Amino acid sequence: MNNTSFSGNESLTEDSEFLMSTSVSIFLGVLALLLAIGTLVANTLLIAAVFRTTYLHTKTNAFLVCVSASDIIFSVFVMPFSAVVFYVSSITLNVPLCKFVAYMTSLSRAGKSLSMLGVSLDRCIAISHPLQYSAFVTKKTTSAFISVIWFVSAGFALLPLINVGNYGFVEMYGRCLLYEHSSPAFTVVKETLCTIVPSCIILVTLVIIMVEVRSHHRVTAIAQLSVVMYTGPRGGQAINFNRSTYRAMRAFLIITAIYLCTCFPHALYIVLAAGNQRHSKTFIRLVYFLYYVCNISTPLVITTLNIKFRQSIKSLFKPHNKVVPLRETEVYTISTGLQSVMEASIAFSHITTKDLAVNRLTRTEMPLPGMSSKSPMVAHFQPKRVPSLLDIRSSSDSASCNVIIAHAPLRKSSSSPI
């Protein structure tokens, strides 16, 4: 009797475990499908917003478009098949289709990592060398870098199709991908060059950016004038540059942090798994879902933190409404959400009428009644990248200064802090 009772309990336990396993698989499959749809929609809207809006046509956004393109490839050609495998774990794809899915997986993963590297290098140059940014980062260099990104990504993805490595359906992963145990050396080289090394460089650039931001390394002197706080628009409040600088960089910092926490572990796991036959199915699922979150995070962060992208995306659903550039309505803004600290924090010193006369930047004028000659004169301007020297001229009806572009090379003052 005891044996019969034990057999019945064992059968009930097996049935409950099977039902629980089936429920978990269905839930994971539905979740993967929803993430695929969300990734496709969010990244498509981001790309459409960039292409439709003129003031979003920047070098940084060109790299962001590449990031979104790689996410779209993954969401269309990889994630739906993963959702099916979660739901029906015993399914296997035919060889040509499986190799195609594996190729798209390699292409999108390498393209995303190298595109994120481009974003990080672009921001690092803009912040650490703001005066040389326009010379270093041009349309030609940006186009060349993007071409290299996709050439390298496509090249490494194509090699297993010519018997350098092996694409196939890996049962322990339940997915079509590069089988690391059949060619561990190629797997390690590919993941190292396409993901691990770029991720390490991204981490280094992130540290450099944080150091530059904390040390207030900005363009701080124009025409040999020392620097103090910029007081903001006419009649506005003073801007705290320490806080505003971090606001300007928060989108980039958050995107980079999410990438390093969600995408990088996937590549690290593949490299470590190349020499190890033991794998935890739960851990594998966790690593893959972290990568799914990585694909949808970039457009969500940008549209959440950047008002220009939100405005442009809203205009997509109202085609007859004209998109108004935010610099006409918002004084303190960063044109892409990831622009340099220079654009967010150019500041001028207190400029007295005596200083203006000595430096010959404007005609000498008498101070207004009730204002001493030492009273500060504020330069009102819209923060923007400064390609040339700024000429400061005093207004005839107030103590403020107007800033206009003068056709002269911009040079860094020896009085600016290092």
C-alpha cells in the first residue's frame, strides 16, 4: 500500500512539475514576443524621428541609428524564433533557415556593440577635446566609421557560412547560433574583437567622460576672457553647471550603463562557455533575456529623457503639424540628448564696461543709472557648438551683451582651467 501511495504521489509530482514547466515556457515565449514587438516599434520610431527632423541630423545620432538598426534586425529575425522555441522546446528549424537566423544573430550583436563604441568615442572626443571635435568628427569620418562597423560585422557573420566556425541549432541553448564547442577558437576571437574589446573601450571612455565632467573641463575662455557662471537667458535664473552638465549627459550615461550590464554579460558567457560543457538552463535564459532588455532600452531611454526626440516622435502622428526646433522654445537644451558638455556649459565671466573697452570687443558706454562700472554684464546666448570666435557687443538699451559669430578661429585661452 505504501508503494502504491508513493507511486501515485510521484506521478502527481511529475505532472505538477510538467505543468509548471509548461506554464513557465508559455510565459517566457509570450514575454519574448512582446519584447520583440516593443523593440521593433520603439527603434523604428527613433529612426523615423531622426530622419524626419532636420535638427536631429547629427553625427551622434548617425551612430544611434546604427544601434537601432541592429536592434531591429535582432527583433525581426531572431527574437520571434526564440519565442517559438520557448513555447515549443522540442522544435528544430531546418538547416538553411537556422543558419540564416544564426547569421542575423551574429550580425546584429556585432553591429550593436561596434555602434555603441562609435557613440562612446564620439561623446568622449566631444567632451575631452571640444575645440577639435569638428575637425576630428566630420561627415566623412562618421561615414567611414559606420561603413567599417557593418563591414566587420557582416564579415565575421559570414565566416561560419564558409566553414570557419559552424552555425546550427544548439539543443542546450534551444537556439540557432554559432556553436562554440565546434570551433572554440573562432568563437573566442569573434566575441573578443566584436564585443568584449569594444565594451572595454566603452568603459574606458565612460570613465574619461566622468572625470572630465567632474573636473568641469569645458571651453571656458573666449577672446582671453576668464570664466564664471553663465546666468542663463534674459531675466532667467542662474544655471548650476555641475547639475546641468550631468543632466546633459544622463541619457548617454544611462544607455552606456545598461549596455554594459545587459549586453556585455552575453558575450562574456559565450566566451566562458566555449571551454565548458556544463550549462545551467536557467542561467542561459537569464543571459538571453538580459540581452533582449538591452535591445529595447536605447530608444526608451532617449525618448524618455530627451524632449526633442519626444517632440519629433509626436509629430510623426500629426504630419500636418510643423516641428518647431526646441531652441526657439527651450533655452537650455542639448540638441541630441547626447551632445558635448561644451554645448551645455559655455560660460562667460563678469564683463565690465572697462573690460569691454580694454579688450576692444565693443564701444565704451556709460553704465546705466544706479549701476556701477564694476557691475557684471551678462552675455545672453543660446548654447550651441561654437565653430568660430564669438564677438561680444554691448546693447545700447541695457547692460547686457549680445553674442554674435565672428569669422575668426576659436582659440583656447591660457587662463582657462585645466
